Amino acid sequence: MSDTTIPTAVPARPTTQSGTREPLAPGDALVIGLLMGSTFLVLLNEMLLGVALPTLITDLGITPSAGQWLTTGYLLTLAVLVPATGFVMRRFHLRTIFLTALFLFIVGTAIAASAPGFGVLLAGRLVQAAGTAVFVPLLMTTAMRLAPQSRRGQIMAVVTAVPAIAPALGPAVSGVVLAHLHWRWLFLLVLPLAVLAFVLGAAKLRNITTPEHVTLDVLSLALSALGFGALVFGLASIGESANGHAAISPLVPIAVGLIGVAAFVFRQITLQRRDDAFLDMRIFTSRSFVTPLIVMVFLAMNGFGILLVLPLILTGALGLGTMAIGLFLVPGGAIIAGVSALGGRVYDRVGPRPLVIPGAIIWIAAIAFLASLDDTDTVWLYLAAYLILSAAQAMIWAPMTTMAMSALRPDLYSHGSAAFTTMQQLAGAAGGAVLISAYTIGSNASDTRSLDVAQTVSAGQAALTTAAIIAIGAVVAVLTLGKKSSTARAA
């Protein structure tokens, strides 16, 4: 891997006469702001059903393993479709992409709101996800193109906080809504906001890129769906297999998934020779891109997985209702926002290591402490551990994203953001599946729809212990980061 370094803190544009760094142009700020608001709205739905899972288990008569597909399936759809966003962003205007994606999200939200049962609800979630897929890569790529390099860490900290804050606040919003309204209102309340964003985008959003004449490779899309789909399906089946409910061994789809992903990678290497790849593999020639990506895989696995199992633990072990769980999770989003904003300023001055190394150590310690708690501990102790975990996660998330994207040439931004988002979503789907499986296995119950307190504590400790083991990978990866606050440009 190449590792030719350039300082990230050296301004790419001159400072103003007053000595302050160059601000975003008003038109650029409007574009980024509209994309941020819309991305926040669609990503809020990723984890919106986490708190609702106990309600949906009762209302729809499903198991936790089936119910987790309402979130895992959402993340899986993103992982399958996000690799295509590199092609989409090269082929179409920004405004066209934005309006089409938001229209799909609106349709999916309407389907979910009117769903008569689990199958239609899941279908609505998948259509929602199809619309959501392009938003994070589109936001990241646009911000990287428009942000002055001297303020890149600060701006990207705000931009990358959106994918962290929105899923964290999703369960909080869900808890507040479910305390007073039916679960359908989780979608009915989002619908007018999505329509408003669509209208604003149609009226205000301008195009900032020139489309290229590139062709859609159907085989790449098929291999992406087969590889990532089978891989996450196998991981999600582990818990059901342990209870004897899985139709086939999870090793079969996992093997098929690995073969599919390998074939997808080989296909991209072939296509990039004529500049037609869905995902240009040259982005992986830079260590300064790959190492942050590895860190983010572990971070996303736990970030999404813990948000799935924590409501189950708080309900079954501490007896919290949906309103209380919602209020429990709200401060986490505020912590992430504050730490991310502060971290962006620190990154511009000193680089990633002073943030991510202590952040990773605190993160794994907080998870391990959370795994040691049981029904005799107070909700305030759970909350303190969760807030420390959230702050530590924010210390890692934005610096790693900024470092990875800064390691690429501008013409590879769309591929880098697509790869980064794909791996985050795939890792989130896998993390949710793995932690739910650990929760199922740890309960020692044949029917996980109604666990007693002792079974819930056992299940929760098993899931969170698994999360602590996963976190070790992130700690090891951040310790390998270069000592200089620099990045490497992919060849």
C-alpha cells in the first residue's frame, strides 16, 4: 500500500485577511445543509424500530430473530445498493439523484405506515432503504468537494456526525412516540417531513457536478446482492440455528456470501481497467484509507448492534417502558453531536491519534462495564455507561471518516464514500445479527418472546460481552495508525 503523506492541516485555499480560515460559500453551505437535513431524516429510520421491537414482537406475533430483520434488512439493503452509488453519482446530476432517492423513501414510508402485517412492513422498510442508500455517500462526497481543506476536519466532523447521531436518536424518538401512539405513527410522523424535504430540494438544490457517460454493470449489482445478502442472512441465522429453528445451517449462506463478495471484488478489478467499476479497488491501495475503514467496521458492528439489544435489556431486566427507554437514549445523541464538533477542531490541529486512541480504550472499557451490569444495578448506572460509550464512539467516528476520505484523490471520492458507507452498513447489519444471536443463545430459552428477568440479564450479558470482544479489533487497529497527522493519496 502506498503511504505518501501530505499534511491534512495545511490549507488548500488561502486564509482571509483577518487570519480566519475561508468559510463555505453561501451556495455551498445551502447544498451541504439540505443534504445533511435530508440524510438525518432518512437515517433516523435505520434504528427507529429498535425500541419498538418488544411491541412488534407482541403485536405481530414474531420472534426477536424475525423482528431484527426490520432493522437488519434495512441495513442489508443499504449494504447491497450502496456500492452502486459510485456509478449513480458519476452518471446523474446531484438534483436528480436527490429527488429520486427521496421519492423512493417516501413511497417506502407510506407502505410501512399502512402495513397490515410483518411481511408488508418488511417490504416497506426495504423500499425505504433503497431510497436511503445514496444519501450518506452523496453527502460525504459533496462535502469533501466543497470544503476548504483547512476546515475539512471541522466540516467533516459535522457531516459525519449525522450517520452517528441519527441512528442513535432513532430509538429515542421511537420510545417517545410509542409511549403515546401506535407504532404506525413512527412512519406517519416522518412522512410529511420527507415530503417537505422533497419540495425544498426541488426548489433550492443546484447541480455541482457534470455527469459522465458510464454504463450500469448488472453483473456487479447481482454479485453485490448475492454476496452481501447471503453473508448477513447467514449471520442472522446463527441464533435461530442454536435454538433449532433455522431451516439450513448458517454456514451455507455465509460460505455463499464470501464467494459472492470475492467474485464482486474480482469483477470490480476487471471493470476499473476501463473506468467502469461500481467500486474502484484502487482506493484500497492506501493504508491511510484501509486502516480507518477497518476501525469503522468494528465501530459500526457494535454501534448498531448495541442499539438493538439495549432496549431489550432495559425492558426485560429493568422493566422500563418505551417512553423511559426513549428518554434514556436521547442524551446519547447530544453527547455524540458535542464531542464530534469538538473533535473536528482538534483533528484539524493535531490529526487523529490523540482522539481515536484514548477514544477506543474508553469505548471498550465502557462496553465491558455495561456487560457486567444486571437487574440489581440502577438505571443511572446503565445510563452513565451508555453516555461514556457514546462519547468515546464519537471520538473515533468523525476522525476516521475524515482521515479515510482525505487519503483519496478527488476523482475517487465517490468510490471511497461508497466503500466506506457499504462497509459501515454491512458491519451494522452483521453486528445486529451477531449480537441478537448472542442474546438469543445467552437467554438459554427455546422461546425468546417472553423472557423472565434472569434470562434477560443472561442474554444481555452474553450480547454485550460479545460486543466487548468485537471492540478489541478496533483498539488493535487504531494503535497501528501513523504518528503523523497525515493522509495518503490513493494512486
